Amino acid sequence: MMNYIILVLKGIAMGAANVVPGVSGGTLALITGIFERLINAIKSFNIKAAKLLFSFRLKEFAKHTDLYFLIAVFAGIAIAIVSLARLFDFLFTNYPVYIWAYFFGLVLASVYFVGKTVEKWNTSVIITFLIGTAVAIIVSVLNPATEDSSTLYLLLCGVVAICSMILPGLSGSFVLILMGNYQLVMIDAVNERDLGILIPVGIGAAVGLLAFSHVLSWVFKKYRDQTISLLTGFILGSVSILWPWQKMNYMVDEAGGLVIKKGKPIVVSYERFIPDSFSMEVVIAILIMLAGIVTIWAVEKAADTKS
């Protein structure tokens, strides 16, 4: 029972990370030591699993799919997404610098703790690390699209976001921002339990996750060091997204007025800057960054102790 409680807590950490734009639940899965098991468990939902299920050989089905592990992890993810959506909406509205600072420290520390799991740094590993860093930086400077609630686009959002969520360093929430649907899906639909939005996104996520897990599992087994270095690069390149001091630029009409949708202005880009004074806010933000670093260190040590 204690093992499943720990798995639920790891799932909560993954879910909390996925709610925050710029943080990947896959990063937490990698650090807490469940990433590869998670990918393999998801991949096991294949023809054999279907045969076991429909022939009511439920014990064999549960063993084949590592079902109880998946239930514990995804229960934690669901708990976090449902319970933390309102909290993070409040924090981003009232204390944006502090919450960005915490996750900046958390993700920055992740670069070291994930990268150190590479067994041998050779030329190919370094190249994949640089590629991962470059890809994440390019993604971070893209401008968000406008909101789109069509069913087909919501299915696509689910596919793309879940693949990003499972990949360490690529944030599903940030990808939803780029696709224009973060507010619609992660805040409005979750808080209002809007099934018309959540069901298409969920279907897209399920299909995308099953398909992507096969590819990722094969690559992870065949080219482990290169895969981890690529993911480390993703994490490093995504750090800039979380820089605490950033100004949102909003969409304006021809007259120069803000374009409002559902009572809120539409974000078109983020402008990051360095504070011009060493204020109390800056000091507190730096301390919170350190708290983020310590959090990852504690999570990694707990995972080591458990293993």
C-alpha cells in the first residue's frame, strides 16, 4: 500500500508540473525513477492486452499492462490537475514572479539531475544534447496562436499536448499556450468541468499517448544515452520560458485597443527582462528559486533512497 501511495504522490507531482506552462511532467517522472516503467506500461496496451481483457482474464491483463501502477500514477495526475488548476490560476494572477521563480529553480536543477544519468558522454550524445537544447529554445520563442474550440483542433491539442507532457523538458501546458488553447483547456474547461472541451482533448491525448509510447520506448532502449541527452537538452532549452521577469504582450485591434476574448486579453508573445533594481521582490524570488532547486534535490534523493 505504501508503494502505491508513493506512486500517487509522484503522479501528483507530474500533474502539478503539467499544469504549469514551461514545466514537463515527464521531467518529474524521469527524476523520480518511473519514466521508463511508465512508457513501457502505456505501450503494453496492445492486441495481447485487448485479448486478455475481452476474454475476462483480468489478473493476466492487470499484470501485462502494469495496471495498478498506471492507476496510481494517473490518479495522482488527475488529482493534481483538478485540485491545482484554480490555485495556479490564482497564483499566476497575483504572484506571477514568485511562482515562475520556483519553477525556474526546479527546472534548472533538473538539467543536472537528469543529465547525470547519462552513462557515457560521447560525440553522438553531445550532438543530441545540443539538438534538444536548440529545439526547445526555438519552441520557446514561437508566438501563440489564437484560441480555437473546434472538435478537430481540440483532438489535435490533446495529441500534441500529451506527447509534450510525457517528454521531459517539453511542457504540454506551454504547447497549449502556443496552440492558443491553454486558458480554454487547462483553466476554463477544468474549472468548469466542461465535457464538450475535455472529452475531445482526452480522446486525442489517449490516442497520442498510446502511439507515442511505442516510439519512445523503442528509442529509449536502443539509444538510451542519446535519448536522455536529448531530453536533457529539451529541459535546458526550456528554462528560458520560466524566467520570472517577463511581460506579456497582448493582441490589439487596428485602433490600438486590447482584443478581449471571454473577458480576458489575448497573449501574443512574452518579453523577458532583467530587473533594474535589487528590490525585496527580487530577493524573495531568488530565495524561491533556491527552494525550487532544493525541491528537486530532495525528490531525487528520495527516489534514490526508495530504489
